[in-house]
Amino acid sequence: MSDPKRTWIKSPLYIYAPEQSQPVTGLVVCGNTIETLLFNNQPPETRCDSVFDASGLVILPGLINTHHHFYQTLTRAWAPVVNEPLFPWLKTLYPVWARLTPEALHLATQVAMAELLLSGCTTAADHHYLFPQGLDDAIDVQVDVVKQLGMRAMLTRGSMSLGEDDGGLPPQHTVQTGVAIIRDSERLISQYHQRHDGAHIQIALAPCSPFSVTREIMQESAMLAKREDVRLHTHLAETLDEEDFCLQTFGMRTVDYLESVGWLSDRTWLAHGIHFNAEEIARLGAAGTGICHCPVSNMRLASGICPTLDLIAAGSPVGLGVDGSASNDASNMMYEARQALYLQRLKYGAEAITPEKVINWATAGSASLLGRSDIGVIAVDKQADLAFFSLDDIRFSGSHDPLAALILCGAERAEHVMIGGQWRVTNGAVNGLDMASLLARHKAAAAKLVSG
Ligand SMILES: [Zn+2]
């Protein structure tokens, strides 16, 4: 085998590496990891095969999105639900989503992942819980796209098992039996879940929400996750409607329900996590349960504001997620970090919520939700997942602090993105992807899906 190639990332405007005691002025990527950090504008001591001139560019660790529903890119800004809160929004969309085909899911996943990638995102979690007839291989379809784009993904095998006939929210024809869900989950873990540093594909188990799955599937998923050592993910405490549902159906609040089914642990990360009282926050923190903050979705559906700083103080890791494109409607991690800063300032004040804090949530915080220590920071021996942003645009003109400029002036698009030492975005375009053709096919699939 030949030696891995070395690339010198030379003379960037700024590198975000807050754990270092002095400014990082360059770095060397060797193979798929960061080999050396450079200081004081010193050149590398080792010979490099190539030099990448990063003049004028701000470098962040690749952003990590910890909650999405890729398929929802087909139902963005759909008029019947533009102004609906969660429960009626879901009830109107379920029958549309139930018509999803493998071809449409493939296109939707490509669009969502490419859009994330262009925003500087290198790792994405998707929560896919729709398995209508003919779409048994939904996660396999997504695996294809992850490989094609060279991104990292945590594909969570979602599920719905509590239909309307049994007191749940989704229509009966969109739910699966517990046996089918567990069998497919076992298959996906053994077929795709990678356990090594630098993993590109991982699987987690993700029953959809308290109002769409049975207690049994929550319990069985927790047992399977423990046995297979994979992570657990679900929606929790998103709205007060959900809290009412739990009180009426299970006779308990959301965190009590979570604990009663064996999920209150550091194996679990939850999307939203808004409606917790102080005692519940203390219990989540003590358990180390992670929370994915989804500010745009929470604002669009008027769900509420996640108590991020209280959760962190209690011991819960906090990361960021864009949530599905039917409630955001963008898949853009920089946009999400910016909105997190503004929304959280309304709750905690300007001084408490800094650009550094929201970038940390979008990187290291998100990495910890996914149980990963090999990504999320720029440091020696970590994966070379890097997002490069140019400040050469009207929106940054007159700005001073480069990191604050990215968030406050609203950087939305990365100039270049590297994942595991490979260039995946160059000059603002996804390498190897015919975007015009993809968008034409995706638009046609979206039109077909909503028209029935
Ligand atoms: Zn969601």
C-alpha cells in the first residue's frame, strides 16, 4: 500500500479550534485525519504532497446535523400546512407521505444531504419512520445516497406502530407491526452499522414519538439497542398537545414515560426537548440524555423554546438539528446555528448565547449526541472533516470578527467542504453531482407526491 497523501491547508483567515491555547494558523491533513496543527504561521516539518491555499477562508469543523426527515424535502412550503401547528400539520401530511416511493425517497435524500453539505455539514442524522408498502428498503435507499455523496450519516430506523384505530395519531395504513420493525432493525444493524473511528454509516433505533408508537416497541427498541450497542432516538416534549396525549394515554408526563420504557439514559438523544419542568431537566441531565435543539422548526410550528442552558447545566449534551423540511423548510446548518443564537437569546439574554456557543452545539455538541469522539473538533488525530467559508461577499463587507461574522451576517453556504480528507464541495458545488438534473427530477417527484 502506498503512503497516505498529505495536504497542507495553508494560511486561512481563521480556524475555529477553541481547545487550543493559541491561534491555529494552518494544518496538515494526512489520509483521512488531521495530522498536525500549525501555529505562528510556521510551515509543516513534514513533506506535503499538495498545498491548499486557504487565504481569506474561515475554517470550521464540519457541522453535524442531529435531526432531520430527508423525505420531507418533497413537501416544503405546502400550502395546506403552512400555518398549522404540529398535530393538524401531521394529520394533513400523513396521507401524502404514505404515497412515498423508493425513487422519490432517493431523490429527497439526495437533495436534503446535498443541501446540508453545501451549508458545511459533513455528518447528518436522519429519522426515517415511513415504511409504506413497497418502501421496505427505505434505509437501504438512503445508504446508497450516503455512499454516493461521501458524507457521514447516522441513519435512524424509525417506526410507527400506534395507528388511529388504537388511539394513535397516524392513519392505520402507515403503521407497521412490532415484529416487522424489530426484524428490520436487526437486519440494518448487522448489514450497515460501522463501529470504527471514521465510520461513514451508522444505524440507530428511532420509534417516532409517544403518539405514534406502542409502549412495547419503545421497550423492545431499548433492549435491542443495549444488546447491539447502538443509539436510541425519538421526538419528545415537542408540544403541549404531546404532553396532554401522554397524560391521557399513559397517565404520566413525557419524561416519566421515557423512563418507564427504559430510555432515560446516555444512549438516547431526543429531538426538541421543550416542555420539561425543573425536576425533569435534573433527571435528564443526571442520565446524560442528549437533546437536539431544532430552533427553526420550533418557531415555525410555534412549539416553544428548548431550555438549552438549563439542560447543559444539569448534564445533558445539547446539539443542533434542522428537523424535517416540511417544518423548517431549509436543510442548512449555518442558518440553523444563526437562528439558535437569536431564539436562545430571547430566553437567556445576549451575553449568555455567543456565536462560539451555537457553533459548539452544531459541532462538538452534536457529535456527543451521536456518541462520536472522532468528529466535531479540529484537533490532531480527529477526522479531517472541515468546512471552509469565504467572507468575500456583500453580506460580510465591513465585518470584523470572522467567527461572529459567519453567524451574525448569515453565512449560508460553504465554499469548500472536506470529509475524511476528501473534497466533497469545491467552489460552492457538490463534486460529482449533476445538480440541475437532480432538482428537475426532485421537483417532478414532489409535484406527483402531493397530487396523489
Ligand atoms: Zn422531527
